[in-house]
Amino acid sequence: MDFRLTDEQAALRESVRDFAREVVAPVIAEHYEQHTFPYEVIRQMGKMGLFGLPFAEEHGGMGGDYFALCLALEELARVDSSVAITLEAAVSLGAMPIYRFGTEEQKATWLPKLLSGEALAGFGLTEPGTGSDAAGTQTRAALDGDEWVINGSKAFITNSGTDITAMVTVTAVTGTNPDGSKELSTIIVPAGTPGFTVAPGYSKVGWTASDTHELTFDDCRVPAANLLGERGRGFAQFLRILDEGRIAIAALAVGLAQGCVDESIKYATERHAFGRPIGANQAIQFKIADMELKAHTARLAYYDAAARMLAGEPFKRQAAIAKLHASTIAVDNAREATQIHGGYGFMNEYPVARFWRDSKILEIGEGTSEVQRMIIARDLGL
Ligand SMILES: Cc1cc2nc3c(=O)[nH]c(=O)nc-3n(C[C@H](O)[C@H](O)[C@H](O)COP(=O)(O)OP(=O)(O)OC[C@H]3O[C@@H](n4cnc5c(N)ncnc54)[C@H](O)[C@@H]3O)c2cc1C
């Protein structure tokens, strides 16, 4: 068992770290404050190849793997989570369903632009009335000749309304299974299709420089060939996508937790109280030591889940453990980093304020902490 990075992985981590510090850090606070999408940063991430990291070169990818994506997400989130979630959703939720389940024609149509970062795709699973219970999908799609007619709505869909959004994949009820349960399928809906409406962006607590919308489908017609993979496989498809995605979210959470350590060390060294740096107090040192401990152990948890996945072994439980643990400690670290910053920690101009606002969603998105516990318990045979 060797958790050390290869030279190639270390070089990737280094280059994303430099990019985050030199390109993202100087501009992101303004985007965050203004709730604007950082198109120029995303364009540069595309040029670096980040959107193609875990995909084969024959489809326009970089020939890396899912762990490489996780390393990049960790380094981005160490500086900013809006940018990191934009990459996470674009790759693991946007392009991956096409890559894993698409026909050769669908791959040829969508992957080159998604993997270059020129275009983004959304993953439309959650609905206004159902999130954790994803099988409760109400959106329906019916075949009418050689077209699917889609009716329903989706909530909180990341990357679904940017100027460069090319399409969303939508889960919909397409019939009834022999056992009476809903037949769920996934359908590709290109941006701009008549009947597909994107609501204005939500006003969010955090991730304010990322793109999130409610979507409605009103007799929205797309070709029958836009079915992704086999009819009736929608449930299995999103379970696979979410299992992988949890490792990516864990990496993002570790990045935020590590960013809290970085900022706390800096501040504890600079800020003086009672005639000495606040970091000279053991109470502050212990807080930072505990934050580092949490970031480190959560990192090991996602490394382990990713290693199992890449080895082709079962990884569902380990991915849920990594996501649950990393999101919990990200919230812990954000709270402690804010405390170490005192009143300045409550000011938006300090990165830790962003970390604090961005941490809570990690316990909710791509499966809440309760859902992760359900997955772990089920996997233990309970
Ligand atoms: C910013 C943002 C971006 C998002 N991006 C996307 C996206 O791109 N695509 C997408 O499809 N979705 C996306 N989501 C949706 C996200 O995945 C859901 O919000 C999440 O899965 C929780 O679903 P819900 O909000 O419906 O909560 P609910 O399922 O209604 O849960 C509410 C509460 O009840 C708890 N609960 C529910 N069932 C149980 C149970 N059986 N036992 C114990 N507790 C339970 C939950 O844990 C939670 O605490 C996004 C959400 C946000 C906020």
C-alpha cells in the first residue's frame, strides 16, 4: 500500500495549485460577491486540460483517471469551491454519463466540446419534490413517433444555465417495470430546445460564483436517439454516477478543509493579541493541529475509495465514508478557521468567510450525510 503520488500526479497537483493561487485567487472574491460566473477562469481551466482529465485520448481527453480529477479538485477547492464544483459537476455529472453510457454518435457529438471545457453539461436528477429519494422522479417522457416528449421539472441543477451550457441529461419516468415500479431512463436535452426553460439562478448561501438553476420541461421534444444508454437503465446509471461523484466531492471537501488550515496558519502568525502572535497560544495551535489531522485523514479516505474504484473493486461503502467524513470535517475546519480569524472571519473579504459559506452544502449535495449513512449501513447488511 503506497499513498505517495507518482511524479506525474505530483506535477499535476503542483500545476493546479499554482493555477489556483495565481489565476483563481486574485479574481474569485469579486465573482463571489457579484454572483457572476468566472468564464475566463473556466476557459483557462479548459486550456489546461482539466475538463478532460479522466477521459481517454481517443475522445479528446487527457488519458488520466478519476484520481487525477480528484487531485485537481482538491487543489482548486483549497482556494475556491465555486470553481471546483463547476469542474466537478462538468466532468463527473456532465460529461461522464455520456462517456460511460452514450452511443458512439452521442460521444462524437458531445465529448469533444465537453472535454475541452468549451461547453458544459448539467445532470438533471433532483426535482423540486424529490432529492434523496431520487426514485421518486415525477418528470415523464413519452415516445411520440421518433421523439421523446418530456414534461416536468428539475431543481438545483449545476452548470445548466451558463452561456456555454450545451445540454443537460434528464432522468424521467418512461414507463412501468413488470414489478410495478417506475421505469426510469435518461435523456439528453440540448440547450435551447423549445419547451426547455431555465429559470434565473438561485440566490445561494455559498458557491455563489457557480451556476445553479431550476429547469422546466413543457412538451419538450427531442429525437428518440437522445435516449442515453438503454431504456429503463436510468436508476442504475445515476447510482453509478453518484457513487463516483462522492469521491470527487470528498476531494473537494478535503481541499476546502486544507484551505482552512492554510489560511489559519497565515492569520495566526500575523495577528497579534496580548503582545504576541495568536498562534503562540497553545489553544490556537491545537485547533490548527486538529484541523490538519482532519484534512489528512479525510484525504486518506478518498484516496482509498479512488484506489478501489480504479482497481475495479467494490467501492460504494468507501466512497460514502469518504464523502461523509470529508464533508463533516470541512464544516468543522471552516468553523474553526472562522473562529481563529475572530471578527475578520465574519467579513466576506477573507477567504475563510467563503470557506464557511461553502462548507455546508458539502453535507447536502450528491447525497446528504444521512443518505451516506444509509448507504454504509446497507452495505454492512443492515
Ligand atoms: C447548490 C446545489 C447544487 C446541486 N446540483 C445538483 C445537480 O447538478 N444535479 C442534481 O440532480 N441535483 C443537484 N443538487 C441537489 C442535491 O443533490 C439535493 O439537494 C440533495 O440530494 C438533497 O435532496 P433534497 O434537497 O431534496 O433534500 P431531501 O431529500 O428532501 O432531504 C431533506 C432532509 O431529510 C433527510 N432525509 C431524507 N430522507 C431521509 C431518510 N430516509 N432518513 C433520514 N433522513 C432523510 C435528508 O438527509 C435531509 O436532511 C444540488 C443542490 C444544491 C443545493
